[in-house]
Amino acid sequence: MTNTDLNPKERVNVGRFLRALDLFRDLDPHMRLAEIRSYLTVALNENQPIGEVGRQAGIPAQSVSTYLRTLGEHQDRNGKPAMGLLAARTSPFSGRETLVRLTPKGNALAEKIRDAMKG
């Protein structure tokens, strides 16, 4: 894909997408694509079990659990403060499932992404 392959509307859309990605880079310049996919999947489908988030994002559930430590409300396994974008709670229907939702900070990021994508 080159500049000449894109029509003006497509160029605008690519620019909007890049502005949305910049929001993640501003949070953590080393954020992994799989972490972004996990966050966006939760933003689109809150209160889903970790396994379902993984299935929808195309990421193993074990990896989603790891990313939840980074994107969640507590420290990650290296003692680094987490980003505070996602929160997990035990399902009221099954004590074996963990449901994932956005925190207020996660909701604020989702709003910024929507604004970036609108232009």
C-alpha cells in the first residue's frame, strides 16, 4: 500500500487510526499489540469471561490473564504499577469464571479512541 493506492477518504481513515494508536503509545510506548487487542475486545464486550475475551481477540486465555495484570488495577508481576484500564471480578454465576470490564480510566480511553476515530 502506498499513498497513491489510497483515495482521500481512506487516507483520512488511516490518519484517524494512527491517532487512536497514539493514545496507546502515550500510555505505554512498549504496549504489545495483543494487549491493545485485549483492551479493545473488552471495550466492545464488557463483562465477558477471560476465555471469551481471548477467543474474540484471537489470544490464548492464559495470555489474556497475563495482560490483565498489566492493563488492570494492581501491579504487574514485575511490581510495575498496572495501567488501571480493566477490572476483573468473579462471575456471580460461576465462581470459576472471571469477568472483565473497563474501569473509569478505561472508559475515558474508549471515549478518546471514539473521538480520534470520528476525526
